[in-house]
Amino acid sequence: MDLNKITNDPVTILMVDDEQSNLLLMEEALAGLGTLISTTDPLDALSLAFEHQPQITILDVDMPNMNGHELCRHLLNNPHTANTSVMFVTSHTETSVEHASLSCAAVDFITKPIDLNLCRLRVNNQLQLRLKSDALAVAKKEMQDLLAQIPVFVSYWSLDWQLRFCNDYSGDWFGFSCLDKQSQALSALMPDKLVKDIEMHCQSSSDIEFRYEDKQSVARRFYHIHVTRRTENNTPIGYLLTAVDITHIIKAKQALREEKEWLKVTLDSIGDAVIATDIEERITFMNPISERMTGWSFSDAKGLSIEQVMNLSDATTGHKSISPIHMALKEKRTVAMALNCQLTSLSGQTYRVEDSAAPIRDAKGNVIGAIIVFHDVSETVAMSVKMSHLANHDPLTDLPNRVLLHDRITNNIRVAQTQHHRVAMFLIDIDNFKYINDAQGHHVGDLLIKQIAQRLLQFCLPGYTLARAGGDEFVILIDNIHHVGLVDSMATEVLLAIQKPFQIENREIKVTASMGVSLFPDDANSEEKLLRYADTAMYRAKQQGKNHHCFFSQELESELLNRHQIELLLRHALEENALEVHLQPQYELPSGKLCSCEALVRLRDPLSKKLISPIEFIPIAEDCGLINQLGHQVLEKSCTMAKQLLVEGYPMRIAVNVAAKQFTNSHFVQEVQQTLASLNLPSEYLELEVTESALMNDFMETQAMLTKLKSLGISIAIDDFGTGYSSLSYLKSFPIDILKVDRSFVSDMTKDNQSLNIVKTIIHLAQSLDLHIIAEGIETQEEKEMLHQLGCQMGQGYWYSKPVPFDEFKQLLRNTAKK
């Protein structure tokens, strides 16, 4: 048998004999049983045992300095070496020597001369016993650890109720630990009341269950006690006693009873009339106020139809009104009655009442009845109710607003936690709604919002919450979700419903929407996170092209945190005027002369000193409303550099990029003019670069603004030409000086004929309109030469130089001047 297979640890055997020849014989006999360690020195054996922790230790009885019996006692009395099985080997044949050896707790005795086969068999047997014993001890320990973790008190007792085992090692259950209470009596360990209960029940049955209340603990605790008589071959051998802490259940039931009583007292004492019915509209409850107002006692009205007891009519026309209970049960929603509702009592007395009815649902959400609350109202009370509704509903759509949405989310999460199901949140944002408002007016926008709300209401099943979160945002809250896959289908259905055309004032309007989806508890464990994560997912759906939905993920959250960190860095840089402006030189292609440059903004992390790409922080600046401030600082820094170059004898035009939102700033021209004036910088040293899309936001305003800038003497360049609208009309209408060929066309023109033809067309167009042309992103000699051959005048790119700090740029100028 391979002993090492019994345990994961290697087997070690320590042999101690003052005769080396005996050690050699034993090594021959025991070869292959494990790792053999031997020594002729008993004192050395103590340190070897401490170091190697042998499973078997074989000792000679007669040895100098310390005999085998003394060495055995040393080993077994030391807790660090006691876990070994000792065998003696000796030439003594006296029975007294064998008795002395076994009395030292040795497990076996081998006589000399050593029989190799017999020695091997004896040691092998002890090894197997030892290793199986170790495995049994480990299994026992694992079973004890497992039992200690379960939330049930488990104990074994003898027939005379002496403790044999329990899984309470910390004394949390009944105040005693099993570690030091073995064999103690039940009466000495358990509370007297529990002992008496056990003895009483055990007299009548062998398998008993009862509830026990521990009044001695600081906080009253309740247990479900279960005692089973243990038998072996139909002979009783003891008892299994288990206890389950049911305190939370008892207290929950008690709280429920108290709540029911509290509700009854409340309903009986409130100033409102309350009537409840079953699903057949038969009365099941009336409080005293409802008895007084209807003229019916509950005992007489119980089981009657609500229509018989509540005689409702329109106070103006006298026409009979449908009971709100009937509508609430039919439509499975809360129903409010008009303010002019009138109740006529059994005696003929009339009351102007205001009331609302709501369905009553069981734990599964099934409607099992309805309840109506009503009261005699004055004008002040009626107005108060109306104001309350307005405070919780959107005035345009009459949908729940954020205030009511907060309550619905809180309630849904509470129910989901109790019933262990999911809650899904859809955050819906109408794509490009601002353009509809701007182009067709806010009146049309409001009508569209109302129609979208009505269409979404058609999608919502009973139990869903549809709210208007503000502006063009809606929230759908869906409870009782059991399969996440259904959420994806629902989201798709909602977006498809929104895509269908809307008819508004004889016009057909089509819109799309972007949706973010978050789930409780999969994604979020609170209302705030559920909303925030849905917003994060919706933002990603917008980024990915709109008109689809996106589920929240932790990757999105990390991206959001990174975006937030960049926003903080950007705000700090703007406050401290710490943005960096690097310059990328622009060269004349025919001569290779450095003739101008482009200013490119850079954001540096003050801790890591690393530069953050503009691709990351420019969109954040636009979204956070910081782009005007950023653009102004870049303009000032760029003009300051141009002025310094001019003073140092390097007159150089610097191109500054202008964001689309800067063009919507009515003070932009004034800011440019003031910046030039404050530095006394001639305007010919400033070039403003704008994108095609920025020019097309508002044609007339853009034309006026460009004309004013041009009148100052500033050059105007169209950046990334060919990637936007590419309308020839604006080239004719706007005072443009320069076209910049986008880097994507430049990089592809050497391997793509279509890109090459586009570059040719742009260059030819610029030449025909007498415009300068600059190619961006030149990275190879081949690109530079091809552009030169096509007639391109200027270029920039990494082939020449990457954007560099101002000091490095000045050094480039000096080097160029020397050449």
C-alpha cells in the first residue's frame, strides 16, 4: 500500500539507536515506506523530531546519555513532538522491559536481532493505523467545524442526559461551550425551565417538539426545541437535541398582530370613513365614521354590495355615479372620484365627499379586494388634496414626478428584498429632443411629450410605475422580475413603440430614444445607485449612436469614475490656469520652411505628470459646460505665445481651434477682440479653426460671426474638411481662408484610391476658390511627396514634428533659422 496516498503529507520515520549497524538494518527493512531519518544521539533525536515531525519514531531502549524510555517521555510530553507513535527495539527479552516500554505510551515493541520482514510489517501496520487515525481526526474536525457554522444548535446526550457533543463552541446558545462541558448533566448546563420541559415531554414520547422562551437572556429569545431518542439495534443509546432560534419569527408575528391591532384602532379612530370589500365588491369592513355617513351599521352591511351601502351621485346632475371600488377592481389601479361627488345616507342625508379607492393585493400581487377612503370635504381640504397631487405629479403629463418616483422606488426595493425578486429601472431619454423644441417650438415639444407619455402608459402593466423624471426623460419601474432575459425584450419593445410616428397638429413626427437599464439587486442596492447606474447606462447608449438600450455594468461604473476624475482635474486646471498649450509646426511642402503652427491644448495630471488625451477631456468639457472657459484660456495662452514670438523676432501665425459651443456664445467675437487688444497682438498672427458641423448650427448667426472675425483681420480655417457636411454653399457664403484636409484621408490616400480622389478634389476645390490648403497628419515621406505633387501648399504631422511645448517650439525655430 502506498502510505502517502492516505494523506497529502509525506510519511517520515525517525530511528534512534546508538549502534549504526542497527540503523542500517532498519533502513534496509523500512526502505520505501517513507522518508527515513536516523541518528545515534538521543539528544540529537529531540531536535530532529521537532524539525521533521515524524509519524513513527523507533527508539532503542539502552543508549548512552539518555535511554529510550526517557527519550520517549521527552518526546510525548513536548506538545511540539507529541504527535508521533513510538516503537521500541531492544535485545532485552524480559517481560518487565516490554511492560516499561508500553507504559511509556509506546505502540509496539520489536526485539533484536531484527527480523527485517517482521520489522517492516510491524512499522507498516503502525503507519497505516497512524495515518488512518490522522485522517479520521481531520474528518472529525471538519465535521465539527461544519456543524459549528450551521444556524442550529445540535447536541448529543447519553440516556441519563450527560453531554456527549454539541456544536456550540462559543457559548452563544445557552451560555456554555462544548469545549469544557463534556459529560456534564443537562440540569447543570441548561436553564431549569428548559430542563423541566424536556423531562416532561420525554415521559410521553420519544420524538418531541415544543417552543421554549428564554426569559433569562438580556433580550428575550425563543427557540424551537426538537428531541429525538437515538437507538442502536432498537436499543436506546441517548438523545439528539436540536434548537432553532425563532426569535425573529415570533417577534415578526407579534409585530404583525400589533400592526393589525394598531391598524384597526387607527381606522376606527381616524376622521375618514373607510370601507373594504372583497373582489366581488361585498363589504368586509366598515369603520365607525363610514357607519355614521352611510347610515348603515357594519353588522347590517357586511356581505352587501358596495352599491347598496354607498349611494353615490353627481352633486350637480344627480346622476348615479359608479363606485370607485368597482373601477379600482376593474382597472386594478387607484381611482379618485371627482370633487362634486355626493353621498346619500340611508336616512336621506347628503354629504359632499371626496374619495379614492385602491385595489388590495396579496403577497403575489393578485388583487383580492379593494378599499375606499372618503370624507366630508370643505373647499380648503379639496384644494389641499389637489395641491398634494400637483406636488407628486408632473403637471404636463400627470405622471408621477421625481418625488413620487422616489417613494415608488423605495417601496419596490423593500418588497423585492422581502420576496426575493428583481426590480428593473428603464431610464428613457428622447434623442435630439432639443432640436424639436428649437425647430418647431415648445408647444409642439410639450404635445410630443404628452403623446409619448400616453404611449408608454399603454406599455405599462398594472404594478409598473411610469414617471416623468424631467425634460425629455421618463422612468419605467418594473417590479417582480424573475428572469433578466425578459428585461431585454421589454426594453426593445419600449424603444420600438417610441419609434412609431406621432401625429401632432396634422404633422407626422418621428423620434427615437436611448435607454439605460439597471437592476436591483444585481447592479444596485439602493435607490440612488439604481438611478445613477441607469443614467450611466443611458449615457453609454447615447455614446454608441442612440436609438438603443444599454445595460449597466461595472465597466461603465469604472468609466464613469474615470470621467469624474478627469472632470475634477480639468476644473482644477481651469481654476489654476494650468492648462498646457503645445504647438505643432506647419511647413511649406515645396520648401520645407516652418511657416506657422497649430495650438493644441493638453491636460496634465499633477500627480502622475502624465498628459491626458484631448479625446478624453474635450467631450467632458463640452458636457459640463466648461468648453467656453477652456477655449478662452487656450486663446489667451496661444495669443501670448504669438506675441512673445513676435517680440523675439519670430513672427508666426498660430491657429487656435474653436469648439462648436463657443460659436453659440454671443460674446465670442468680443472676447477675441479684447484678447488681441490686451496683448497688442496684430490680428494677422491669429488663425481660428472651426469644424464644418460647427458652421452649420445656425447659418445666419455663424455667417455674421465669421464676418465680424474676418473684419478684425483674423484668418478663418475649416478643420477636418470633408468629414462633415461638405456643403459648397457655405464655402461660397462664409469668409474662409484655409481648408485643412483631414488626417484620415491623408493616411489612407497611399493605399486607397477613394481617399486619394477625395484629397485631389479638396485640393482642386481650394485652388479654384483661391483658398489655402493644409494637410493634417502627414506621417511618411511618401505622403508628403504625394501631397506636394497634388499641389498641396502646407502640411503638418509627426513626419515633421509632434506637438511640443513652447520652449521646444522656439528651439525648432532657432534651428530652422540657422539652416
